[in-house]
Amino acid sequence: MRPDAVVTHFLFASALVLAAGHAAGWAARRLKQPYIVGQLAAGIALGPSLLGTLAPDAYALLFPEQIVTALQGLAQFALVVFLFAVGYELDLAILGARARTAVGVALTAFFVPMAVGSGCALLFREQLRALDMPDLSPGTVVFAGIALSITAVPVLTAIVRENGLASTVPGVMAVSAAGLLDVIGWTILAGTLLESGEGQTLHWGWRALIAAAFITLMLVAARPLLRRLLWRTQMEPVLRLALLIGFAFGSASVTQFLGLHAICGALLAGVVCPREKDGTLDPDLLRPLHDVSSLLLPFFFVVSGQAVALNSMSGTGWAAFAVVTVLAVTTKIGSGTLAARLGGLDRDDARTVGVLLSARGLTELIALNAGLQAGLLSGPLYTVLVLMALTTTLLTQPLLLLVDLAARRTELRRTLHGPRAPDTAPPAEPQPRPSGNSANPTNTAAP
């Protein structure tokens, strides 16, 4: 194909990806679902599963092999900017007086699903071989647990905001615990990717040593240096944004070279990026980060959808999808609810926390994409887990409505029949559930 023809195909494919991704996101939001649910559905629809099966000639014309690398580059660009913003917004100070409860909820809601996922990988290794998985390595076993343990902070925050839970006890608790879950999950994922190190020339021990030195340097020296260079010089916002995004890409390139994937470096760059003097987020930095990542994320969903092969799913694959989805929902909701209940929340608020923590969304897809690239997942198992991520995210809103309905029925029963004996666990300053939307205390925006 001639260079000018490649450019033409790339431009047309980009127009299609942007239009289809954002139109599907808008339709999902109209259906009371997170924006990324529609974008993921559009990515799968534009992949080999649907478009490639129904119209193979059109699929080959729209997405020739010559433009795949360019699409992957745009997808990585969007991911780096998005995760840089996530790291910049990460603020564990929101825990406040409920730090102990939030830590307990986060640890329980992470390690219980992780233990179940890793245990199932060992228990059903024969069934995994039917999904083209080779003999299980320690990294694959750990990654199977991570896949069940992830919570998507951006999607969760959007759901909390849209349901008017941002200023309530369960809303703040869920967002706080999810922030801690992010830290735990990304740390363990980074170690897993480092151990896998497929295609690396350096031994994993050397890469671990270099990674530790790099992380230490970023945590100790990068923040004061950036504050002095960018803030004290009163640099123009546009130039400051360009330098910080360049800093994020530089950090991402180092972790990509070490086998940690670019996502780890982008997240680390956001964490060390200094805030304003009063500790608030810089709107001149945050707003364009959200705009750029939200605009380009459909490329990531399309690239992810290219690896989803619904038409090659066997009976074993669909059975694995059903089992994984049930385990993902029950372990996350059950562990999160129990930990919140033991932490002092009443029954209905604890259920709300558990349901919110079950939302996986974009964060799950990023981790699965990294696992696929690192050779920790086969193509069929990747398809199973992507469908699980989509299903659990879709179920979050209906389950929230069921929890809210049960809470209203309980309140009505108490009103009609008088107060009942209090729950055994003391309430943790319960607040009424507002009917309208509230501002989001974390300032975290979902794509």
C-alpha cells in the first residue's frame, strides 16, 4: 500500500473510531450506564468478532494491517495521559477519620477476590489449557487473582456522583477504599509484570534493582524539582502542560523498557506531580488532561476490541465466562459488604459499598491489556475476562437500584411498625441518601 493510501486509511479509521466510540458512550449514558461501557461495546463491534465476521471485506478495508501500529500508538498515548491524570488526582487524605475502616475494606475487598482467583487458576488448570493457556507460571496465577480484585476508580466515582452518593457515608467510603485498592493493585501488577519479563534481555533481578532505584528517585527528587522548575518560575499553563505530559511519557518509557509496562510509569509520574500550594488540584492542568484522554480513549477500546474474539469462543470459554463473572461479583460484593459492616456501617450502607467496589471498567481493561502483552493471558482467556469486566460494570447500576429499593422498604417498614432493635454493629454517622446529584469530593472524572 502506498504511503498516501496508508494515511488516507488511517484518517478515515480515526474518524470512525472517534465517532463510533463517543456516540456509543453517549448512548450508554442515556441508558444510565457508565460512558466507557458504550465505548467498550463500540470497540468490540468494530473488531473481528462482529464487523470482521459480518463484513470481513469492510473490516479489512477499514483496518488494514499497515495502520494497526499507528492505532496502537494513539491508544498508548491516551492511556499515558489518562493514568497520569489518575495518579495526579490520587489523594488518600480523603480517608480522614474513617481511615481504619477504609483500609480494612480495601484490604478485604482486594485479597479475598485475589485468593479466590488465584486458587481457581490452580484448581482449574486443565480447563485453562482448553483456553490455550500453557502450564501456569507464578505470574499467571497471581495475575488471575488480580483480574478478580480490580476496582475502577474513575467509573466508580462517576457512578457515585450520578447517584447522588458523593457526600454520603457509603459513597465516601467506597471512593476511599477504591483509592487504596488502586495503590495495592498497581503495585502487585507491576511486580507481576516485572517477574514475567517476556522478551527482556536483562535478568529480572537487575530490572527489579533498576526499577527500585527509579521509583526512589521519582519519589524523592522529582516532586521538589518539578515544583521549583514549573511552579516557582510562573510558567505559562500551556508550556507547563506540555512539559508535564513529556515528563509522563519519559517515565512511561523507562518502565516500558524495564518490562513494567508504560502504564506504571505514567501513574508514577502523576503521583509525584506537585499540587498547588494549598494542596488543591491545578485546574489548568487537570482539565486538558481529562479532555485529551477522554477524546482519545476510544482508540484504546478499539485496540482492545481487536483481541476480543467472540466468534472463537467455545463451550469451555462461555462456561469460564459464567463462572468468572459469578465469582467476580460475589467475592467483591461479599467481601466489601462484610468489611464495611464490621467497620461500623449499617446494613444498607455496607451493601452499597460492596456493590460500588464491584465496578471494574477501564482499569480492568488496562490491566488485562498489559497481561496480554506480557504473555500472562491467552487470547481466549483475554476475551473471557474482557466480557467479565463489561458485565460486572453493567451490573453495578441495577444492583445499586436493588440495594436502594431494599433500603427504602426497610425505612417504610420502620415507619409503619415503629423502630426495631438496632443492628448489632454501631452505625458510623449515617447520612441521608440525597435524591439529586452531589459534587464529587475527590475531583476524579471518568472518561
